[in-house]
Amino acid sequence: MQASKSTSPFLVPGLSVAAIVGMALLLIAPAMRETARVREETAQIRAMLQMQQAFAPVIAEMKADAARFDASLARRTALAAPNPPALAEAIGALQDMGNRASLKGVRFVPLAESVLGNSDMVRLDGVMDGPLESFRAFLMQVTAQPWLDRVESMEVTAGTQWPGYKVSIWVKVNGNATRIGG
């Protein structure tokens, strides 16, 4: 068998080169796409790291504030009386909490209707004034008490120097609530 004389001597080498180039492109193109994707992910990760570094002081401060708040709440919860106090003790404890929270004019009085009868639940109406942060600290202390049943209402009014607050809470008291000593 003889090869046809009409074929070019460059045909076989040309086809071989084209096949090699085609194979190289089939292998290199996906690698190039993967490299571009990895570079893009690297750029995103760098941007996220820079954001984390920029926000690290703020996050550290927030974590420190949360730790101080948790420690303060744990301390208040540990100081909470496990058993319901007598009515006079509950009123005194609430007034002490208000004073420790830097509130002024803290006064709690029992609602007469809730004291009558043999119920161990008494509604106490309180008034006080001071900065909002102090009132917030007071509420955090009060709500940590196991003898608090619920906060029924809160009212904030404008004052000359500080806002005024009125709060009505229900507390569990030990003994007959009609006797002030418990």
C-alpha cells in the first residue's frame, strides 16, 4: 500500500500539534478557572480578616461588658433570699435595691386590697426617680429575686432633673400578709 501523494507532509505533524494544544487547553483552562476562584476566595478571606481585626477591640469591649453584667447578675442572684420574706422585709429589700441602684426617693407601699385575706401574694406600688441606667439596674436586681412573682406595670414620667418611675409588682410573702412583721 502506498500513501497518497496528495497529502501534505505537514498534515500529521500539524494535527499532532493541534491535538497537543487542544489537550493542553482542556487541562489548563480548568486549572486557570480554579486558580481564579481560589484567588477570589483568598481576597474575601483577607477582607474578612481585616474586618475582624478592625472590630476586635469593639468585640472585646462588648465581651468584657457582658462578663461584668453576668458577674453582677450572678452576685445579685446569689444574694437573693431563697424563701419569701415577710412583707416588711420585702419592702425594705426593694427600697435597699433602689438605693443601691442610685435611685432617689424610693418608696414602696402595699396595695390595701392585696394585703387583706390569707393570700401570700401582695402587690407593692413603688415610686422613685433617677437616671434610666439606675432604674434598669434596679429592675435587674428585682427580677433576680425568687420571691418576685411579676412586674404588673411601669410608668415613666418626665421630671425636673431625672425621670420619675412608678412600678407595681407582685411579690410572694412569708406568713399572713395582714401582719406587717410577717
